[in-house]
Amino acid sequence: MRAAAQAAAELHRNLDSSGDALHVLTTALQHPSSRRTALIALSVLETDVTAALVAPVVEASLSHRDALLARQVIGRIPYRVYEAAVPGVVNDLLADADDDTYRRLAELLDHLGLDPQLELLCERAASSDDPDIREVAADFGPY
């Protein structure tokens, strides 16, 4: 609760200078030093704010330090909303992804219960020339 209160206070200070919550949060999500604060703030704000920031929150889920918190923040959004938004972001991130990105995105899709998208990711991983990426398909398969 203390961390959430501090994050909300920091967000409020930043809003006093900019006036645009989405801009402040988007900027904060892009920087490792402020990402956790932004995610904590999103964990207590209305889910429509998070829904507007799905892409940067999905990108934050690639961070080992912040992956779980980012997954939890997205999981607060209504299923139908993230079901429509997350797969496109994941697909974009897979365009030039390494094995670690594949793994973090598979974990995200698994956490969110987006099984059809997880199956597509595994199929894509299984056809990769990179054995480490193929390992992701083996770990999250049997697709």
C-alpha cells in the first residue's frame, strides 16, 4: 500500500507539471528507473487508463524485474479488452525478437489465458532457426 501511495503521489506531482496522465505514464514506462513506479500507479488507477497503455505495459513485461507486475496490471483489464489489444502488440514485438523476448511474451500470454495467441507464438517459435527460440515452443507447447 505504501508503494502504491508513493507511486500515486509521484504521478500526481508529474501531472501537476504536464497535465496529461497518459503522457506521463507512457514516458515513465519507457525508462527502467521510473517503470516500476508507473506500473504501481497503474495497479491502483482505473483500468481504462491501463487499457489505453496496453502497448507500453506489454513492452514493460519484457523486463525481468517488472515482468510479473506488468502481467498483473494487464490482468486487471477486462478480458475482452486485453484479448483484443495484446495479440497485436505481441505480434509486433516478435518481428525481431530473441529467445528471451519469446519467453517473456509466452509467459504473458500464458498468464492472461490467451491460449490461441500462445499457440501461434509456439508455432512461430518452433519454426525458428534459433534452437533457444525453439526451446520456448517446447516449454510452452504442445502446439
